[in-house]
Amino acid sequence: MILAAAQTKPKRGNITSNLLDHYKLIELAAQNGAQLIAFPEMSITGYERENALELAFAEDDYRIDHLKDLATDNNIIIIAGAPILIENQLFIGEFIISPNDSVSIYTKQFLHEGENEFFQSSFDNNPMITIEDQNISFAICADIDNPKHPENAEKNNVDIYIASIFFSPNGILNAYRDLKHYAEKHKMNVLMSNFSGESWGSPSAGQSAFWNNKGELIGQMNDSDSGLLLVEKQNDNWTSKVLKF
């Protein structure tokens, strides 16, 4: 099994440019055998609050059509984030795009302070997927600040916990501490994808990473590059490599 965490530098409000970066990184991940690629929080638009509604995606938005084609053509599952409108309510969400042309949506469950002025939270949109008998669940940013979120993942027998985040240099040490703890406590592998560069006019910390189910840090990117963190499972052992973009 090979998984990829994408680390990107979003261009604020430039959906076309951001999608082009997605396409290139998906192709790169597929060329290296990845069966899944995860992007950061609201990766298609960059993180937004005040402008989120005007940038929002519909559940069946035509702008993800090429992502669906890439998933099918490359036999890869794509996790790409955006503000998503569901029944006239705005959520911080991500599209989980499978090679069989199916799309499910995960929505952020625990909002960061201030986000509730612009977004709803929901526990209703909480899909799981399976790759090679490994159960996989999802988290977006502040979800990982609440211990109940990974606890619920363990109750659902999750093997791999994928966190798409936007964490600043001030917050990334807390993310590392918490994700290592969750991996060890709940005996699940953790893949984390973060922006580098800036989003929402603020610096992001990069350092996308992977911990095995013993809480051991297997691989990480630096704080400034764009690219992929690839992790490969052979038997019970994980190895990693970084591809710069």
C-alpha cells in the first residue's frame, strides 16, 4: 500500500490555478504507485472564512469532474478540500473521490473558534473507505484538537486516520504532539497533510507527516516545500520518501 500527503501553496481565491496544482500532484503520486492522495484543508480554494460562500462548491460541482477522471484513469482515491454547500448550509468539507466515479463528502465536525460565524458543523457526513483491508477515516484541522474525534475513529476500527489541516508555525508542534499521541493510544496510522507558504493571508507550517500505529514518526516534509510525502506499507512496516514539486 502506498499513500501520499500533498503539501501545497494555495493561491488565494484562484481555484483554476489551485486545481492545476492538484492535477500535477495527483499524476506524480500515481506515477509513484500511490493508491490515495490527501490534500490540506480547503485545498482547492485555500483556507477561507469571509470569502468562503462565494467560492463554495456544490455537492455535484462540475469543477471536480477532472479530479473524477484522474481518479479513474490512475486508479487513485483523491481527498480534496473546499467549502461545500449542502442543502443551503455551508460546511468545511472535502471530496473523497474514488476510481469508480463515486464521490462522498466528509464535513468538519469540530470547528475552530470563529468558524461558526461562517460554517455549520455536522457529524452526518462521515464516510469511511477501505484499501487492502485497511479501514480509513478522515479529519479536518480542528477535528484533531478534540480527543473525541480520534476516539470515535478507534470505535469504528480505523487503521489509518487522515488529517487535512491548515496549521500555522505556532500550532504545528501541538499537531505533532497530538497526532503522535493519537497514533499510539488508538493504535492507528496517521497521515497528515498541511499547506506550506501562506493561506488566508497567514503563514502555514508545512511539515506534512506520517506516524505509524506505534506513534513513531516515519516521514515528514519541511516547512517550505511543495510536493508529496509518500509512505509505503510492506507487511507491518512503513517507509517514506519525499518528492519536491
